[in-house]
Amino acid sequence: MGRLAPLGLGLLGIIASGCDDAASRRDPQASPTAVTSAEARPESPARARPEPESPARARPAPETRPSPLVPVSAWSDEWMLEQADRYLYDLAFRREMLERSLTNHDNQYSRARLSAYARDDQGWDLLPEWVPRTQPITAAVATRLAAGETPALDPSAAPLWDGTRPSTMAQWVELGRKVFFEYPLRPEVFAEHALAHPAIATEVGLGPGTDERWPGLVLFEDIGHEPRVGITCALCHTTVEAGAVVEGRARRELDYGRLRLAYHRDSGAPLPPVLAERMASWGPGRADITEDDDQDPVAIPDLWGVKQHSALTQAGTIRHLHPAVLAIRQETQITHANRERSRPPRELAWALAMYVYSLQPPPREAAPSGPQVERGAELFARGCERCHDDAVHGGDPVPARLVGTDPTLAFGLARGTGRYRPAPLLRVAEAAPYLHHGQLASLEELLSTERLAASYDRGVHGPGPIEGHLFGTELPPEDRGALLAYLRTL
Ligand code: HEC
Ligand code: HEC
């Protein structure tokens, strides 16, 4: 392995400067306990949207969000097939969707896109399209890597798309699946290192499925034609459970920080101590995927039911107005991750969006029912639905201070909007750890006030109180039990 240059650093472009204290950013009026316990009273029937606030860093989104062009209930396959052309060929439409979908035009995420995306004569639209040749990481490839060699691609490995535009939804989804598993976001020296050192791979939660392929990693021919190991969407959004690949499930055992640290430790490639400390703090199932100085690693989400989300990401960075909005997210994510050297053909980004919409949780046994679950549903309707207005798919983002959870992400420079999205609760019982920071191990703890104590030491990523989201904690134990029973049916 001759190339130990840290080419894979794009994701963590965090510069170790001006590391400001997250606590200093807290809105002094946002005493989570005071605000949220008042909000939490289940007898309060108010369904009104919470008032605007003035966050220190993120400008709050305007209260009246532009209405979606077409309500999501009308996003039929047929309609989406028609809409593909608007995204693929109509530059003005893409620009309009970009501008309308970004909740806070002043965060880094938005600024990067507003300055470079869907501009007529400049920016990312002018980058060359790139369709790499890729092949899966199989046992044979892993063995060669372990022997210190990056093998050339099999001559029969074809570019992952032959340029034929799909004509049915099934074809779009199939192409999207290929992109999800095979399109490299970028070369990744960290992953290559782990493949060469199986003990590290196991330690950080990477491994093959029963088909002996490693989902999330590929061998590909880079733009300069050299073979590289790359990461794909499936690295974070697919798991291997008892050998079976579960598409769309967050890979909660992936310790991405540790993966990077192992590379730096073994190669001697320099890493500023402040970054090393941050990576060590992520733990499994979280990553800080932004480029600011904020320490705001987020839990990797399951990608189920995304079509119905009114906003994308946990801070509601993007209003989900149209499928083109997701396609733009994916197109710009790939372009940016690949250090703006190329862009994916738009057909591939649209296909990725169609694939993400197609993802559903794996089948399970019939959810329990009965009086306790019914009681829980009633309690949910009274105390939770004004935010989680669709229990399964979440709700519109609310001001972070109304929830009172750690505000760092909501007010972060990178993606901040001043808000958090009421979490989608589809299969929530399988989605531990909870909240955007993944600090809470169980739903029982979410509904209990024990976690607020200064001495609390059962946080998933370290000791200390886990504040906010007091909704439901005021209920008598029996009702909390009913609410839990209901949540487990979602
Ligand atoms: C390094 C891990 C990683 C990789 C690789 C990755 N993601 Fe994600 N993804 C995340 C994390 C973490 C979030 C949560 C971000 C947030 O809420 O701020 C996320 C959020 C999302 C969301 C928003 C979900 C929601 O509920 O709003 C979608 C959609 C998504 N990713 C799709 C993709 C696709 C498609 C790819 C491949 C192009 C990809 N991701 C690659 C970690 C990853
Ligand atoms: C004021 C709005 C609001 C109310 C009321 C509310 N929630 Fe939430 N809920 C949120 C937000 C916002 C989040 C995400 C917070 C975060 O990640 O920091 C959330 C997160 C959650 C989560 C975590 C899910 C995950 O995967 O991490 C659960 C479970 C949940 N809420 C259940 C409930 C229940 C049960 C009630 C009623 C007793 C309720 N919520 C009331 C806004 C609300």
C-alpha cells in the first residue's frame, strides 16, 4: 500500500482552530426543564406550532414554510416518473428547489450549495460527470489488501452505469440500489487500512455478509485510473445482522472515529490532538459529518419512510418539498465528498432518491395490541402528537429550546437551523440509542427523570445528565408503561 497520504480526509475537514465552547452558545432563556415540563403537560390540547425564537447562531426558519408543490400523499410512482425530467434537465427548477428547500441560508451547508449548485456558468454543474468502474470487496480482495497490496480491478468490472435511462420505477430503484452499494463517495485510506488489518475491521464494526461481500466498501478505479478502496452510502446506512444484509438500517456498531484513529496510530500520519479527542468521543453509531469546529456528532438514522418526512436531517436542514430536494442532497453530498473533482450523473442521484424512498423496515411479527396499547395511543395523541404529528414519520422541526435537548447541533454553524425535527418513530423500539446525539440507551430512560441527575452515568457516550425532551416523564408509571407499549408497535 504505497499511498498513505490522507486523501480520505474530505469528510472531516474540521480545522483545529477557535474551538469555542458549546455551552456558551446555549440560549440563557432555554432552561430546558422549565420550558419543556410546561410543554409536556398532556392535558394541554394546543396543537399550535411553537413560537419563533431568536437563536444565537442560526437564524430561525420563517414560520410559514412554503407549501410543497404537491403534498406527499400525491407523490405516486407515476408522478415521480414525470418529475424526473424537471430535476434532470431544468436548471432553473433545480435552483428554485435548492433555494426553497434550505431552511437556513446562512449555515455552511447552505452556503456551499447556494454558491456552487445550479449556477448557469459556474460551480459544480461544470464539473465532469464520473461513472467509475467498481467491484465489491470480496474475501479474495481483502486477502490481497491484507498482504499490503491494492489489487487492480478485475478487467471485466464495468462502469456501474451504462448510460441507459431507466423508464420504470422498478428500474430507477434498482439503479439507485447499485449506486447506494457501489458508487464510491471518495477513496478512503482509513477503510483500506482496516481491510488490511482484520482485527481493526472487527473492532470498528465492519465485516462481510454471508455472501462474503463487505457492504459499504468497494474497490474502484479512481479518476486518475489507480485502484482504490472507497466508501459508499451502505457504510453507514446498512447493517449485517446474523450474516444478512439489512438495507437502510443504521450501522449502529460502526465506530468511524476509532477507524480513523487506528489509521493515524499505525501510519504515524499526523493528527492534531483536539481532532483525535473528538474522534475518540464519537463512539459507535455516530459521526460528525460536518466541517465546522462544533462538537456535534449525530446518530446515524435508519432510512425508512423518508418519503414522508417533512424535513431532512435531525436539525431539519432541508425542507422536503419535492423528490428533487433529496436528489439534490445526494448529488451535492457525493460531489462534495469527492472533493469537488467530479459530479455523479444526475440520473444516478435521482435513482438514489427513488431507492431511498423505496426502503422499508424488514418484516416483523405482528405488533401487539390490546387495552394497554390503546391507552398508550390515547396518551400519545394528547401529549405527543402536537409535535410528532405523524407518529411514524415525525413532524415539522420545532425550536430547539422547546425540546431542551443538547442545543449544539441545532445552533451549529454547519447545519444549524435553531430547530430539531420531532424524530420519526417508525420502528423506534429497534432504533436505540436515542435522540439526535444517540446518548440514551432505552425508551424507558427517555421517559424517566433519572437521566437528568448530575450523577447520571449511563449515557451511551459518557457520563453526565441527559437533558431535555421531558415529555411523558411526568406521567404515572402505569401510563408510561402504556406509552412504551404503544411506541413498541410503531
Ligand atoms: C459516514 C457515514 C455516512 C455515510 C457514508 C452516508 N451517510 Fe447518510 N447520514 C449519516 C448521518 C450521521 C446522518 C444524520 C445527519 C443529520 O441528521 O444531521 C445521515 C442522514 C442521511 C439522510 C437523512 C435522513 C433523515 O432522516 O432525514 C439521508 C436521506 C441519507 N443520510 C442518505 C445517504 C445516502 C444516499 C448516502 C450515500 C450517498 C449516505 N447517506 C452516506 C451518515 C452517513
Ligand atoms: C415540543 C415537541 C415535542 C413533543 C411534545 C414531543 N416530542 Fe418527542 N421529540 C421531539 C423532538 C424535536 C425530538 C428530537 C430531539 C433530539 O433529537 O434532540 C424528539 C424525539 C423523540 C424520541 C426519540 C426517537 C429517536 O429515535 O431518537 C422519542 C421516542 C419521542 N420523541 C417520543 C415522544 C413521546 C412519547 C412524546 C409524548 C409523551 C413526545 N415525544 C413529545 C419533539 C417533541
